[in-house]
Amino acid sequence: MWLPILFLLIGVTLGILTDIRIPDAYTDYLSIAVLAAFDTLLGGIRAQLEKTFDDTVFLTGFFFNVSLAALLAFLGVQLGVDLYLAAVFAFGVRLFKNLAIIRRIVIDQKLLMKIRKK
Amino acid sequence: MRRRTKWLVSVVFLLIGFMVAVQFQTTSYETQLRDTRDIWEVREELNRQQEAQQELLKKINAADQTIENYEKQSSKEQLETLKESMEVLEDKVGLSKKEGGGLEITIAPIFQEDLSVQSFPKVSPLLLSRFINELNTYGAQDISVGNERISMISPIRDVNGATYVNNRPVGSLPITIKVLTSDPQKLKDYMEASPTQDIFNMDNMEIQFELKEKLVLPKFDDPLYLEILEETGG
């Protein structure tokens, strides 16, 4: 459990130390990619809790979602429609759904533990 | 979790962390403006700030002096100090008459000598406030329009087609504007060269400037409604 968190911290420090900035025109892509990454992350946690975690699915899901989101944003820019909002919406909804499921599973487990103790 | 999975997840976490950091940096960078000043501009800015600092220090000094006076003195003297500071403040706001050297400006109508129909010219509030702004820009300290002292909250409005200053009509032309300033000649030169004069001319009005050794400005005699004022930063 500590290894991913350690790597997360390393990533954040690396990002801050390298002082990389995305040009204004591409901020949409990055923000949506970050959103996709969060979505994949929560999806992975949920799958782990449901015991259906598969690393291939997780990995491909991560890259596929991120690139699809960026592609959608790109398409939106080309068409003059704010298509990236669709991605934001979809990811936002899924984020909440996954969070709700994770919460439920965690609460259920705790409740079960309590009942068992009794 | 298997070893390989752990490492995979960790690498994904690394990527996410990196992305979040870059995103954070990009968004926080946007808020601060890029500094494109060259060395002279920076120097000027520094100079300005130093002057501002001096000014502030002076003010602090004066305030400290007042506080000291309060603390040292007996209650009678304290009252006097209070009155004194009130007078100073009233003077500053324009609640008292003021005398001094300055510029007397007369706005008078121009009549064309042809027979075309011409209406009697009048000063619009827009023009008047522009004129007053200009006077203030070029170093006017106290201004009165006709019999109305311009204070910090003096309204200049259009009421049913007539121009009102301090909620009273300025009347028809000619209008006298009195300006107190430390350097009347300079103000006169500035105003004579200003393009606002052309706008007055377009509306069939002319401006005459006259240097005066002694001018008396009336006091602002409306109550000060300070509720409408708001504190600003800086």
C-alpha cells in the first residue's frame, strides 16, 4: 500500500521540480487527462475492493481513458463544440459513482465486522 | 497483490502525480502576470514605490505625533488637539472655506456671426466631469464650480437636461471654475494645451484662463454621506 503513495509523492515532487508548464492552448487536454486518471484510479480501487482487479485492464484503462479524453477534447476544438465538457461530465459522474460504491463497500465491511464481533 | 501488479500500480500513480503537479503548476502560473518590464521601467517602479514609502512614513510620523500629543496632554489640551485634527480633516475634505493662489477658469458661450439657428450652449455633465478629471490629473488641489465646492463625493449629474453639481444646478453660461494649486502657471499651460478645449469649442464654448493671486473657494455645505464609500485595497 505504501509503494503507490510513495510513487505518487515522487511524481508530484518531480512535476513541481521540473518546472514544466503547459501552454495555454493545451491546458484543456491536461485537465481532462488528469480527470481521466482520477477516474481510472478510483475504478481500480473499486475493482480491488470488489476483488475483480486485473492489472492489464487497469493499465490499458488508464492509458485508453487518458488518450480518449484528450482525443475528445481535440475533436471538440476542431469542431468548435466544447466536446471536452462531455468528457468532464462523463468522468465526473463515474467518479461519483465509483466513490459511492467504494464507500458502500467500506461501510459494509465495517458493519459486518461489528456484527461478527457481537 | 502480486509484486508485478504493485509496481504497475505504482508507476501509474507516479504518472498521475506528475500530471497533477504539472496541471497545478500551469493553473497557478496563469494567475500571475508575466513580468516584461525592462530595467528602466523596473527602476521607475522602484522609485515610485520608494516615494510612496516616504509618503507613508511621513503620514505615520504625523499620526504618531498626534497620538503622542493626546497622551501627554491634559484633558483640555486633548480637546484642543481633537479640534485641531478635526479642522485639518475638514480642511482636507472641503468642509471649510479655502483661500490661496490659483487659476480662475471661465467657460463662456461663443456666438457665431452667421444667421443659422444656434441654440444656447450648455456644459454637459460628461464634459464637466472630464474637465474636472483633467484638472485633478494636472495637479489641482481644490476645485469649485460656480458656488459649489467639489468634494470627494460631489455628484455631477444630468437632471432633466440641466447639469447639477452637488445636487444644485450650475446655472447657465458663463460658469466660473476656481482651482487652487501649488503651481498655477503650470496648470494653466497644461490646460491650454489639452484637447478638452477643442471639445468645448465644438459645443460652441470657449475657456478662458486667468491666474489669480488670491482665490476664495466656498465650503462644501452638504452633509457627508459616507455610507456610500467603500474601503479599497492599497
